[in-house]
Amino acid sequence: CGQRIEWLQTADGGMLSEPDACRIVAAEEYVVECGACSPEAASPPPPPPPPPSPPPSPPPRPPASSTSPAVAPAPSPVAAPEFLFRDDFDGAGLAALDRSSWNVEVNCNGGGNNELQCYVDSQDNIDVRDGMLYITA
């Protein structure tokens, strides 16, 4: 194994130092046969150090004191919505429907998508009550 150690120290062998070459020969290649190296060189390399332990958890928060009230964050100012269209459906019955805003389709041509039904302008189908528009088929 001495020749092998010398060769590992050459350019063809990898230019290893003598301790590194001895370690490879004694610990990896000729474990039983090698006696030319020192016991230190023949021993396998030490294991890598263990990974660092995670940092400790922060201590728990103390409970909120009953004498100090919680302070809520101030609400963000929000602008009132600007309505583009609004109908409060004031009144009751079909007569309460604002015909300037609402168009009642009256036909039996399927509403443009071949529905097998007719659209009518009838109290049975359209009703305004309690501030809501009810459409019944």
C-alpha cells in the first residue's frame, strides 16, 4: 500500500497530502491489509457536526390585563358608494314599477334563445312589495 500512497501524491493520483493518501488507502481501499500507516491516518474521517439546533421559541405572552381595555385600531375612512343606478321599489303592485327604468318584455319568440315560453306584462308575474321587485315565471 506504500506505492499506492506515493501514487496518490502525484499529479496522476490527485496530488493528495500524505495524511489524506494514507487515510484513503487504509480506511477505504486496504482496510485489513494496510499496516504502514499510523492508526490516526487509518481511522475514518470524523462524522460531520450535527446541524445547529433551532432557536428557542419566544416566551408566551402574558394574558391581557382585565384593567387595561383593548384598543381597537381606528377604522379606515371609507367613502360612501356612488350609485350608478338605484331603485328602492317604493309602493306596491305592478303599478309601482317605474316604467322609465324597467322594460317589461312581451313576446312569445323565446327571448332570443329559443325558450318555449311567452313573456307577459301581468300582475301574476311582476309584483312590487316590501321594497323588492318579484318576478314570477
